[in-house]
Amino acid sequence: MTDGSDAAPSPKPPLSEWETLAALHTQLEAELFSLNKAVLLNALALAGVTHVIVTFDGFGDSGQIEECRSRGR
């Protein structure tokens, strides 16, 4: 007995393509974080800021910054 279906299953992208894109995303995210960190710290140093104090309220995936203070030279 046959199932009577002549339709071929729809093609799916290979998992390796997804893994390649995920690895590229992770690499780009790390590079961008590094660049942004360098630019931010440089800007703070040029402005004479030596300390930044951030008050955070929340935990896990939820929460927000309540207050941000800075001290300079």
C-alpha cells in the first residue's frame, strides 16, 4: 500500500548554514561590544570622569537603571 502522496517535502535550509550565521553573529557582537567599550571609556576619560556609579533595580531579565552618577578629577 502506498500513501498516495506525490509531493516532495519542502526543502529546508541546512543546519550548518544556520550555525554559520549564528557564529558570525556572535563574532560581530563581540567585536561591536569591544569597539563600543573602547569609545565609551575614551569619551569618559576625555571628559575627566574617573568613576561611574549606576544604581540598578531588578534582577534576572527584568529591571532598569534607577540612577547614574559620575565623579571626575
